[in-house]
Amino acid sequence: MSYVSVQHLQKSYAGTPVFSDINCEIHKGEFVTLLGPSGCGKSTLLRCIAGLTTVDAGQILLDGQDIVPLSPQKRGIGMVFQSYALFPNMTVEQNVAFGLRMQKVATEDSRQRVLEILRLVELHDFAARYPHQLSGGQCQRVALARSLVTRPRLLLLDEPLSALDARIRKHLREQIRQIQRELGLTTIFVTHDQEEALTMSDRIFLMNQGKIVQSGDAETLYTAPVDVFAAGFIGNYNLLDADSASKLLQRPVTGRIAIRPEAIELSRSGEPDALIRSHSLLGNVIRYRVEARGVELVVDVLNRSAADLHPDGTRLSLSIDSTALCEVA
Amino acid sequence: MSRAESSSAVLYHRVVVYLLFAILLLPLAGTLIYSIASSWSATVLPSGFTFKWYVQLWSDPRFLNAFGQSLIVCVGALVLSVVLILPLLFVVHYHFPKLDALMNILILLPFAVPPVVSSVGLLQLYGSGPLAMVGTPWILIGCYFTVALPFMYRAITNNLQAINLRDLMDAAQLLGASTFQAALLVVLPNLRKGLMVALLLSFSFLFGEFVFANILVGTRYETLQVYLNNMRNSSGHFTSALVISYFFFVLVLTWAANILNKDKSQ
């Protein structure tokens, strides 16, 4: 049985629907990501689960209990915000202890739990500091500690890494995942960053225009997109209509085809049927724009040695692994 | 920019700043010297210095009464402002943010109507009938409340916009706080600076207010500025001592508020 079950959830603002029939199931201890572009309704869905936004219809079951009628205070849900939302007038210790203070936990017990959780996020030496004396990454770890210390039934993370620089973001996402695994905490993570979603999640719900268009583990979403949106949002798929696909594959194709750029091979041996138009070096990958059989393609090649770098205008042989072809709706 | 150019630019900026300070302080310095001069009329410099004008002023029961009454009216108006405007601002910014545009127009109204004009209107409205308040401190408190409204609203709004009210409230509520607890424990302490600025600005303005006090209340509830006006025919040294006392009081108040307002987290 699912631990979190969202059933036929509806929400609209001034007559404009944000989502009209959202359904999803999340298991206990799972790390689930709501992934999608800005305005797709993922943050609204998260706020509905938290109780910060009212729903028009539908049910949200948490451990078998419908939490829709409950106020945010009574749902037992922890949440981390993109803006950290730390209380500027309180020290790190007071921020983290705030939830326990509201629960009227005894002072000694509260101090013990705050210290434990600050140790977990490696901030026990910063307990007496104020939020403005911390870096962005430290602030977000305090926010995480503050939401964990009350031992929530469900943890919600609303784009917690978006305001941080790339290096800290990478470190923090590993730390969040490690803590989540250690505590076995059911977590819903919202992001528009596909890399974050792919690296952190047990399962991903891909959202577009108020609908969950695809769900599954990272590999399923990456290798088998169900439609043009999914193929366009995850990875850098080459999307070909039936005509182009028929020309490229030299066999009749009826529907749209998506091909991952790294599934296309370029080689010096064989019939030179592909012309390199341009290339760019992305570090460990070289991205080529190639014209083959009248079709423009993006091809990613692993940058192993200088031999992998072909100048523009070079003619090479192109081959595509048939298992990498995805038919999309 | 070369070092010579840079030092001449610094010198120029200093001269401008010091000149501005001198222009602003000169009348005050003149008043201060006049207030401690025993007499200063036909000579370039005062003939002697004395504190007798201050002693005379601070031992005048009418002055002390006017000073106290000014304080009561100003503090009364500011207490009313805090009690009414703080919850109003919270409701506007947290529940009805779209109303902020309307509020911005409303708070300009006290400045849009000149005090003399609105005084005449208030005299008509509150001169007789069931709400006859002219000549009592109540009309001044109500009137000063509207005058303080723009200062209070603007300063606190700026503060509210700087603290990300919605996320703070949401975070506090998810941690188990009621709306009242979240407002009291999280939002209010973070509005302290804006509130203090608003109160100081309003107090300085209201403490020196003359038009409303003179027209609506006059000598029936004499405030400091009305007293000053009524004493205009007495010695200039005496009124100078009054002006300096008033200035010094506001200065000490501002300094004390700044000390109290110092953030321990800074």
C-alpha cells in the first residue's frame, strides 16, 4: 500500500486550472522528484500537500489518513523552501529549535535533538550564528535541519538548491540524499533541473501543463520518453518527424522518432555519409552538429583523446544503434 | 584618475559636505547662543552668558503642562497607529497583496489635502453634534493618526517586503505555529527596525506640528508649538531656550531609540 496517495487532485486560480486530475502514489522511504518546467504546477502540488494552498477537489492520503481537511500545523510535514525562510531574528540553534518549541518539547530534550540534527548537517559549530552570518549552502542546511528535527512524516523540498552555485549544489544534493537514506524519510523534491532529478531520485514524476506526463525511475525516463515533451525536456534528444526519420534510417517510418545524441556513432571507417557542420567542446563530451542523408542531427561523442575531435567539414560514417530509437507520441 | 586629481576631488567633496553642514547648523548654533546670552542686541557678541532663560522656562508650569500635553497627544496617536496599522499591514501583505496598490493611494491623502483646509473640514464635522471633539485632545490624536499614516505605512511596508513575509509565515506554520504565534514570534521582531524608523519620523513630525493643534484645539489644550506661538511676544532669549530644549529632546530621543534598536545579531 502506498504511503502517500494523491487522488484526483484539482486546483485552479481564478478559473484557470493549475492541474485538473493529478494522481500519484509514493511508497514509504522513497525519494520522489516532481520535475517540470516553470508554471507546470509542481510547486503548487507541493504546497497543496503541505496544506499551504487549498485544493478544489480530491484527496491526499498520508499513511492512510486524508490530510486535506487538516491545517499545515497538524499534517506533520516538514518543508524546505528555495528562499531558505530562516527566521532572521533567531540564531541557528533557535531556528532549528523553533518547531520543538511549538511542540512544547522539554528544554533539555530539545537542546539534545537540535545538537544531534546540527551534527547531522555538519553545522554544530555554527549554532550561535545568525542566518545573515552564513553562506547560502549553510543556510539551506539549517533549513533542512529545522524541518528534520521535528521528525516529520513526510519531507517536502521546494527547489532547495536553485539559489546556490553549481559546486555547493552538487555537494548539497549528495548530502540531502545521504541524510534521506539514513533517516528513511519519505521525500518529495521539486525541481526544474533534469540532472538533479536524475541523480537524486528513486522515481521521477515528469509534469507538463498541470499533468503528470510520465513517471518512472531515472533510467526509464531517460531512455524511453513517452512523448515529444518528455524527449525534449530530458536529455538533448534528436526529434525527427516520420519523413526525416525515413530518410535517415532508409526504411519507412510512420511516427515520430527520438534519438539520444550519444547513441549515434561517428567513425572514419565505412561510407562517409555524414558531414560535420559545427562542433563545441563541453568538457568530457564533444557536441557535433551533423548533416546526414539530408537530416540535421546533434551527436555527442566522449572526449577520450585528440582523435575524437574532428574539424568542421569532415565527412564521416554515421551509425545508429536500433535499440536507441524511441517512438514518441 | 591620478593621485593629485583624486585628492582634489576628495577635498571638493569634503568642502561641499562641510558647507552643507554649516548652512544647516548655523541657524541652530545662532539660536543656541542666543538662548544662553544674557542680552544680545546692539553688540556684535553677546554681553554675557547665562542659563536663566532655561531655568525660567523649565520652572514655568504652563510650559511643563504644554510639553506633557504634546507628549500625550503624540504618544496617543502613535499607539493608535501601531495598534491599527500593524495588523492592517499584515493582513494586506499576507492575505490581500493586491490591496497594496489601493493602500498606496489612500496613504497619500493626508498629504494631498493641505492642513488648513482639512482643519476647516474637521471643525465643521466635529465642532458640534454627537461627535463634538473640537478643543479636546481626542480630535488631535485622531487627526495626528492620519498624519502619521503615510510615515508608518511606507516604512513598515518596505520592511515587510525585505523579509519575505509569505515564506516566513509558511515555514513557521509548518513548524507548528498558529498564525498569531508566527506573526508574534517571527514577523514582528523582524519589523522592529522599520517600526522604529516610522515611530521616530512620525514623532518628530507630530511633536512640531502647529496648524492642526492651533486651529482644532488652540489654548484649550495647549501643545508645545501652540505655547511657543503664544509666547512669541515674550523675550527672544526665552523662546530660543524653548526651541533648543525641543530640539535637544528630539535629539536625545532619537539617540536613545538608536541605541535600543541596535541589532544584537550585527
